[in-house]
Amino acid sequence: MADEPEVPETPEPPAAPAAPAIDPEVLGSQIARAAQAAVRDAIAQSQQAPPPVDALEEIVAPIVSKHAGRAALVAQLAADKADFYAIEDAEDLALRLHFKDEIEKTSLALASNGRALPRVDIFKHLKGDQETKVAEFRQKRRKARDDRAQTEAGDYGSGGGGSHEPGMPKFVTKDTAYELQGSGKLDEFLGGKEF
């Protein structure tokens, strides 16, 4: 056993210090002093005078805030109106202008109650509420656009302009030409042009 190395003995860790003794009388007096100080501070704060009030501010503030709020509402309505009617889509703009009276009436009614609702929301509500009216409006616009295109694509003569006049047919077929010649309106239809 002489061959075995000696293991040094590890010293034992020091014992933890003992908790200090608590004197119940001292602890009770410290708690009582802290509670009394908190009560004194609360009473002192409640007895402080409120900040001074400016008499002129009391009179003017409600009037100014009422008008300032109204001015802000008017500015908000004006900006909303400019944004709502300044769009590039011609179809959507035409529909918005078609509903303009109802949109503006609703917008002003809400504004008079102190509540501004964007015109886009009012417009969406009207479109959803009056689907048949919207469909009829779009059909009328489509028909008018088709009629305009048909008129513009009419008979273009050598002068580059259309020879269509109100009361005259847009296109001349052989039967229509004989009918116009028989009624004496062919020369009027041709506008004095000779071929």
C-alpha cells in the first residue's frame, strides 16, 4: 500500500452564519413607523390645493375646442371628397357621379352628427344596397358606348368625315339607296357629292 498515492483530505466547508435574531418589538415599531409615514403622505397629498384654474381658459376653451373640432371635420371631409372623385377609372367615376347626390347627402348627415365616414364606404354600401340600379346604370352606359361607337364608325366619305345626319340612315345598302332615290332624299343624303 505504499504504492498508493495519498489523497489529501479536503477541509470541511465553513458553517453558514446563523440567522440574526429578530427582535419582535423592534420589527413591530419599524412597521408602525412606515405605516404612519404612508398615511401622513396620503393625507398631505389629498389636502394639497388643486392647480390654479385660469378663469379665461374656462370660458374660452369649450368654444375654441368646438370650433377647432368642427374645422378639423370640415378639412377631413374636403380631403375625402377630393380623393373620392379624383380617380382614373372612367366607369367607376361615372357610377360615383351617378350616386353623388345620395353619397353627399349621407356624408353631410353623418358630419352634422359629428361623425365623418369616408365616401368610399358610403359608396360601397349604396352599391351593395342598390345592386339592380347599379346593373341598370352599367347596362345603359354600355349601350350608349356601343351606339356611339357605331355612329362614329359610320359612313366616312372622301372628305374624311362622316356623312351621317340626324334622320338619315347610318349605312346605305342597295335597297336603302333605291328607297332614298324613290323618295327624293338620295341627293340630300349624299350631301351634294357626286360619284
